[in-house]
Amino acid sequence: MFDYEEELEFISGAMVDGYKKCLKDILQITAQDKSEFDLVTELDFSIEKYIMDSIGQKYPSDIILGEEFNSDTVVRQRTWTIDPIDGTVNMASGMPFFGVQCSLIVAGEPVLGCIYLPELKELYTAVKGHGAYLNGERIYVKEKDASHSVLSFGDYPHSRKSESDVQHKMIDVLRNKVSKIRMFGAASIDFAFLAAGRTSGLVIFTKNKWDITPGIVICKEAGAVLASLNGEYSFDENVVIATAGSAIRDEILMSGRS
């Protein structure tokens, strides 16, 4: 048994079971306003509580950073992140691009990531140093030249105009350099598709660890290169860039500086 294998088996089971059980218990998913441009549903709260309770029973001394209930938790020691429904607007709109995602951070370092895409019937898992897997099969990123690359961007950050402007500029530059640009509306999809070799890179403007930490672990273990607009990626940056190779990474970095 390798380090964190037990934790990976536990959390992946809790995520899948939690989604299925909570979905079955809710007769109708009703969305309500979370902010001016965002939604939340009863399913978000139910799944997060289910996973929180599961962690509390299995690892009572661990810390939990969740999107809905514990978003202000300071990461320290052993900290779990929970994103109960990543892509709630997609789900509420009847689109299949959403997921449940969790990670484990130990001493400030992400060591485990798990993404469950229920509508696609895909479970992505990774532990630091032991590779990335899709439904139990090893996966790797696929590097392509820019003209054949598909890139994905996270949603425009409505409340942070300066970042939104930078993202708009990057897309404007890159649209003439890459094959296609996509905006899936869920970080779980962005990271999963890169790790599985379906896209060649992603750019997401956020510091929310529940959004990005699971995918960071999975993509790194699948062979992705990470960066920020200033070069090397650090955990406190407000933008994460992940690519299947250094060539497309350099194109993305240049687009942000031009």
C-alpha cells in the first residue's frame, strides 16, 4: 500500500455514494441565487454535508475546507477540500458538464485529487507520485502543436474586471494561434479533459482551492506542466495555467503579456 491509498479509496467512495444518495433523496433540484451571477442548489449542500460527515467519522482530526459550509477555513495540517457540485449552473441548466471534486492537502502540499463526473460516468483519481487514472486506467496528457490544440478557459471573473480584461485579451490573441477555444463552465471538466488528453491546456482565474486543487494533482500526475502568468505556478496565485507541454504553455504566457 502506498501513501494516501487508503484516503483515496475512502474519498472516491464518499463522493460517488454521496452524489447518488443525495440525488435520490431530493425529489426536485431547485436552484437559488448564490450571488449575482451564480447559483446554488439543495444538492450542493446535501452532498457537501454527506462528505463532511464521512470525513469526520473516518478522520476526525482532519480539517475541512468546503465551498458551501467552510469556505473561510485556513489550510493547515491535513486539510480536505470539497466542491460538492462544480458547475452548478451547468447542472441546473440541464447540461452534463459538472462534477464532484475533492482533494487532500498535507503540510501545505496537495497530495491527492479526485474528480467525479456523474453524467459522463467518469472517475478521475491521483495521488502524488503514483500517476493519474480514469476509471482505473492510467491516463496521460497529449501534447500537440498549437494549430491542432484545443484550449479551455474558466468563466470570466465577473467581480474582478482587471482579471476579466486579461482573460479577454488572452483569448483574443490565442484564437488565431490554436485550433479551438472552449469554455466548459466547470473547472472539474477543464482539468479532467486536459488530464485525459482531450484538450491541450487550460487557464482558470481563481484562488479557490476547492475549484483547482483536485485537478492540479490529477493533471500533474498525468504529465501536465503548470504555470502562472508570472511564470512558475505557486499555490497562492490567482490564475492557474496547465498545459500538455511547454510549447503551448509559452504561447499562453505570451498572450497574457502582449
